Amino acid sequence: MKTTRHIGNCQICEADQKVRNGLLVHHGYERPGDGYIVGDCYGVYKAPYEVSCEDIKAWKLELAGMLEGAKVYLARLQNNEVTTFHEEEYTNGYGKPKVRVTYKVETTEKYKWAELLRSRVWGAESKVRSLETLVARCEKRIAEWTAQPVRTIEEEQAKERAAKAERDALVAAKRAAKQAKVDATKAKQADLEARRQAIKDDFSAQFKALAATPESTERMNAACALAVKMTKKKYSFFWVRELNIDDTIIQLGLASRPDPAHPLYVKYSAVFN
């Protein structure tokens, strides 16, 4: 069995299909499960778009005829020239076969007929717009057509691999940019924490230096001034306890342990508030 190695674009459905003996293989069908193939694309067993656009021209003529018929039917609806509608309805409940129901303008309630007419007009307008779009698309494809060689499966696979590699590279670049942003944020936070820790260490060192001096009124005033300085808004990012110098602050007279039963509890002076 000869393997099909070429791919071409269908003139009608614009999908890429395999090419055998210069013509597009079977496509556009459905398999409802009853053992038969249902439906076919108009472009089956036709030349691919790379080779010809003649079938687009033929298809455009068919679409133009369908469009003209759709416009005529829409005009008849809008002019109230259609007096009978047929509907497929579940008249005996859902789950049972639909029944064909006929509505006539002279025997149908006005509200029901108006509803049916609006529905038909909307459907006809939608069909006209759809056919106009298809005709315009055919005209564009015909105008843009130039002869090109059909592609091989290997070329398509290489193109898909290249496209995948490009997508993967884009994803990797986005991930790298995101990680770089995360790393920059972490570095900024680490730098901020280091600067804050330096401030804490500086306060701690100053308190320890004061505690190392002889007890005096000047030492107490300096300790209180240092404690008040700590309470300024720009130093609000830490607590006094974070200095880890409770004994030093108690020694300076700025804190106490009021409850002997709980020696770890330290009550700080009002200057810290």
C-alpha cells in the first residue's frame, strides 16, 4: 500500500488534508455509528488550493444562488407573503418522537403566529449574513490565489516542531521573567530586613553601652531619650522585645518583672508607648 506523503489545503473547507494522486482524500464526513459515512466536503477528490482555485469559483456560484434564494425568502417573510409554517415539535412529551405540526396564518393564534414569524425572519437574516460572509471569503481566496507546491508530511511535522519550540521558548521566557521578578522581590525584602535588623542591632548596642556606664541621672535621661526615639513612626516595624535585651533595659530602669510567678513577663516603661 502506497503511503500518502503530501498535504494540501482544501479549496472549500480550508482545512489541511492529505493528497493522494494529486487530489484531496475523503474528509468532512461523520460516522454516526450506524455503519455508514454521512456527509462529505465539497472539496473531496478535488485539487488542493495550492494547485487550483477553480473549485472555489464553482462553489462561489452555488453559494451565490443560495444567497439569492435566502434573500427572496427573507423578503417574502418581511412582506407577510408566507402563510404556512411547519414545525417539528414534541407534542406528546419529551423523550418521544417529534411530530410535524403545520401552522397557518388564518387558523393560528395571533401571538403564536407573530412568534413564529419573528423566529423565521431572524433565521433568514442569519442565513443571509452567513452566506454573504462565505461568498466574500471565496472572493478573497480567489483573488489571493497563487500556484504553490503541495507540502510533505515531513515539512508539516518540521513546521509543527518549530512552532512548538517557539511556544516552549515563549513559555520558558515568561517563566524566567516571572522567576526573576520573584527573586528581585525576595532580594528587596531581604535587603529591607537586613537594614531593619541593623537598626535593631544599633539600638541594642546603644542600650548595652548605656548600661555599661555608672548609674546616674544622665544615664537615665539618655536611656529615656533613646527609648522615646525608638517609638518614632519610622521605627514602628519592631517591638522592644525584639531587641532581646530585657535584662539590660530592666537594668536601665525602663522595665520591670512585676510578677515573680512569671519571670519571663516584662513590663516596659511608659516611654515605649
